[in-house]
Amino acid sequence: MGTIRRFDLQEIKDKYNSKVFVETGTMYGDGVDYALQYNFDKIISIEIEPSIHKTAVKKYNNNNNVDIVLGDSSKAVKVLNWEPEVDFDSLAKMMYEEDYNDLSNRT
């Protein structure tokens, strides 16, 4: 997801002394690629779709600190009692704007 670049991962990593980056929904690996720039000890991406998972596993096969997990991240969300900070409509708008800007910059 291109929208991850809206967040300063170095600032978050430093503020919370984070050594692990976890994302839900691997898709093309944008989140993993972005996190790789910040030297996390471990990067975990959870993907529910088997074909996307398979592609991501191949992509990051040679990277020892990246784990691509096939699974339903909603279970972890429930266990951790996590609540989103951004509502769905706002997230959709952010994603649309980011994708639009991304495509505009490519032409």
C-alpha cells in the first residue's frame, strides 16, 4: 500500500523503540519494501490470499529478517484489542489520493 509512506517509520521506530515491523495485507510488498529501509530486526507481513502470499514469499525468499505469513490478521487484531485510528472512508480517501499522486508522478 502506497499510503504507508505517509508515516515516518524512523520516527515511530525511535519513539517506541520498535525492533519489529508488522503489517496486515502484503499485496505488492510496498510496506515491506518501505520497512526494509529502516533496519528493523524483523519484518512480518500477514497475507490472507494464498496466491499473493506465494508471490511475496518468492520475492523476499533471500531476506532473512522478512517473514511473510499466510493467515487472517483479523484474529490478531481481536486478540490485541486493536482499534483503527482512521475510519474506513478516510482510509479509502487517503489511498485514492496517494495512488492518484503516485500515478501522476509517473507520467
